[in-house]
Amino acid sequence: MPAALEGSQAIARAVALCRPQVVAAYPITPQTHIVENISKLVADGRFDCELVSVESEFSAASVVLGAAAAGARAYTASSSQGILLMTEVLYDISGMRIPLVLTCANRAVSAPLNIWNDQQDAMAVRDSGWIMLFCADNQEAVDTTVQAFRIAERTELPVMVCVDGFTLTHTLEPIDLPSQEDVDAFLPPFEFERRLDPARPISQGTLVSPEWFPEVRHANYQALLAAEAEIEAAARDWAGLVGRETGALVEADGPGEARTGVLCMGSIHGTLEAARAAAPDLEPVRLIRLRCFRPLPLAAIEAACAGLDRLIVLERAIAPGLGGVLTTELRAFFADRADAPRIYGFAVGLGGRDVPLETLGRALASSAADNPRHFAVLDLEPEKLPEEDR
Amino acid sequence: MLEIRIHGRGGQGNVVAAYLLATAAIGEGRHAQAFPAFGAERRGAPVAAFVRIAAHPIHRRDQVRSPDFLIIQDQTLVHVPGVTTGLKPGGGILVNSERPAAELGLDPGFVTLTLPATRLAQEYLGRPVPNTALLAAFLSLTGALPLEALIEALAQRFKGDILERNRKLVEAAAHEVPAGAWKEDEDARSA
């Protein structure tokens, strides 16, 4: 019998099952319930860890950096402005190849102030050198959290588990929590070879001069690319252990004759699935979900898009002066491919605007033109704007 | 799929009501989803929460726009614009009110019933929190889930004397409404 759990509560329980020795976080909506639930588990004696209450997200990231550098399994969580305040440290963590796990409860970025869900925060740190996984539902958030620790520790790279704020964090749904035995079997105790240890002194993050800096960056770049294999292995091994598929890099499904694909990340996938099922008159659509955004799994994306004439990318963020991050990345990747699909990009659901079932039909209709707009906000209500801003 | 929208004011246990209902459904082996429409979370401000219950896994995550039923925790909300928007024709509205339904002036195309939920809560719990009484009455009206499922859901939150008081409140509130009066609606919609 699955448990009825709020997403944040389920994620907190999953974190506890992973037995991190250090958790440091600063509360921010919509991540708050994750930290509250972890605090309660610790206070109730059900989760034995050093829980560090810090005065800012900068400190939260710094504490887990230090803890993991010293060999502890460490965890933190944040959202939006909190992720931005952490950003300097996020680069430090990946630059020093410190393995740890962060849950990003995705939220819009100010200004104007908005506490609701989109994925602008994650996009803002897309080049920070972290592995970034996006979850479609809360079951996947639980399972991905466990996988994330193994991926981090095997690759010596930090992993950001992205879950849509409110849409997932504040939704109660049926959850199969894994057993402690299964998590322990999947996740052996963390032994960090390069840990800070007075008996074996090493330095981390020291000054690296131009003679070595490009080599360090190259090594990090290669490590992130190579992480694909560990992400796939973690998904495969976890499915073998608990019998649940989470997806690995890219998930695609739809009728074989579909020539149009719709690609997204995160929880709108479920709504698009329901939209497709509810509207059999729509043209056949292949739904493609990017679970792994960093490293960008180009071969898997190419395979998922095989045979498509048209690819519609639905993004939960916007890149001012450019359009869409993912749209642009995919256009660049497909630019030299002979039978590449035409790529249409839209932002949708910015700042928590509800994404209804009609979104799928609207996306198909809006991308029917021969000359697609470079990038557009799909659910814009232009009449709300003065003429000059439309 | 059964879709329910719960309206209330911040502090009335609106989200908890949605979570309890979905928890009760999951406990009965159904699939269910509950989530709030968060605005600014101020005590007293109008808030809404959504529940979906189905026999199959629920994938969609959009807000409930065409509910089968409304549960309104505060009678002063019944004429707030948007509260009854999208309710399916003939849909049921359960309002926390001391007044007869006819006095509330709601669209006669809907089926409105009232329950003095605040008074019942005050009597059984000593606190003016109407959510549990309304859920009990809703389940009694629709037969969507057995009352025991709601009590099981309450048992995940409360223990001892508080749970016992809630159990008595559930039974009392269920008896205040005509059991099964909305059952055909529920059967048709959850089919």
C-alpha cells in the first residue's frame, strides 16, 4: 500500500533514508517543507544527522561543501533567490569535484517577486558544472534522490535534483517509499578518497594559474559528459532493485507514426500526457521528457527525435535577449544534422501560470506556420500589455 | 475521475482538508492528488485547494477548473467572484453555514446544501475549524469513500483524545446530511 505523502515530506523521508551525515539549509518557499520535514525527523530521533541551521543559502552551500570535502555525505535544498545566492559556492563545489546532493524546488526568479513555479532558477545555474536531473512526479523525486547520492559519489560531481515548486513539493499523492534495506544496499557508506584529513593533508580549491586552469576545466567538462553512464546505471540498477522505472536521460513515447515531438522537463509532462490521452483528434504526438539536462544527453536526444519533422520545445524559463535556453541548445545541436526536425520554442507556465490540458493543442497550432517565431511565450495574454510591449 | 475544489479562508485548514480527502482515498486503494492554489498565505484571505480521485493513476497537474463538487468552508465566500466558476451543471455545493441553503442565493442550477460545520467543530473539538465536519458530510452525501477511510486519514495526524473527538465529530457531521443524496452524481462522475 503506497503512503499518502506531500511531495516535500516524501523527499525529506527519501533524504533520511540516504543517511547523509550533514544537512544544512536555509528555508525558502517552496522548498520550506522539505527542510521542515527533515528538521522534524531529526527532532523526533528518526534521522541521525548533523543539521546545521544557517543564516543564508550562501552558508548552507558552504557548510555542505565543507562537510562533503571532509568526507561526510551531505545534502541541502533551496529555490529561486536561494539558488542565486548559492551560485558562487555552487561553482566551487563542482570546481573542486565535491560530491553532494541539492534539491532545487524550482521557482521563478525576482523581480517582480513571484514565489510560484517555473524553472528559471535552475536555468540560471545551468553552467555551474552540476549534474541536473528534472523529476516528472514525486515518486520519481524520491527515487531520484536516492540515485543522486550514488551518482554524485561515483562521479565525484554534485547533483541537483529539480522538482517543480508547489506543483510537486506541495502536492500530496501516493508514494512508495523504498525500504531502508534497499537504500542501504544501493548506497554503500560514502568513502571519499580525496577527503580533507589532517593525517593526509591536501589542498582543495587553491589558486590555479593559467598554466593549469584550462586543463582543470577540460577535466571537469569531460567528467560531466562521462557522468551519463553513471546516471543510466543508477536508473537501471535502482529499477532492478525496487522494480520502478524513473527514466534515465531522456524518455520518449508516442505512436510510431508521430512526426511531431513535444519536448519538456519536469512535471508538465504528466499534464501533456493527459492532454494527449484526452484529445484523440489531435495529430499523433511523441512526448519527449528530458530527465537529464546536464550533461545534455545529445545522443539520447537525437535517438528520441528520430523520424520527427517538427520538434516543439516547451520551456519553463526564458532567456532575455535570446529566447529559450533549451530551444537554442537543441537548434545548435541539430544545425548540422541532415534530417533535423524544425524546432519551435515556447515558454509556458512562467511564474506559476497554470498549464492546462489545452496547452498541447495550442502548442501544436502555434507551431504550424512555416516561419515560426524565434521564440514566444505560449500562454501570453497580450491584451494585458500596452501596445508597445506586445 | 472525481474533481473537488475546496474554498476557504487562510487558517481554516483548507489544504489539510484537501490532503485528508486524498489520504482517505489513497488508503482505500484509489489514486488521488491534492494540492493548494497558493496565493499570499495570509490568515483570512480567500484560498482554494484541489482534490482529484480516480481508479487509475492521475497524470495531469493543472488546477481543477471544472469540479464535480465544491466544498466551501466559509459562507461569506459563496458570492466571491470565481468561487462557483466552472462547477459542472447540477454539481453539488456543500457550504459551512448555519443558514438554510435556499437563503444563500446560489445558482439554482447547482445543488446546494449547508452544514453548521463551525458549530460542530466548536462543540466536538473546542476549535472553530470546519474542515473535518465538512469532509464527513461530503463523504456521507456522496458515498465516495467510507467514513472509516476519513478516520484512518485523521489517525495519521492525530492521536488519543484528539483523534477520538474527531471520530465523534465525523459521525455527528455525517448524520447532519441526507446520506447518499449525491451518490448518483458521484457514481456517474467517478465512473
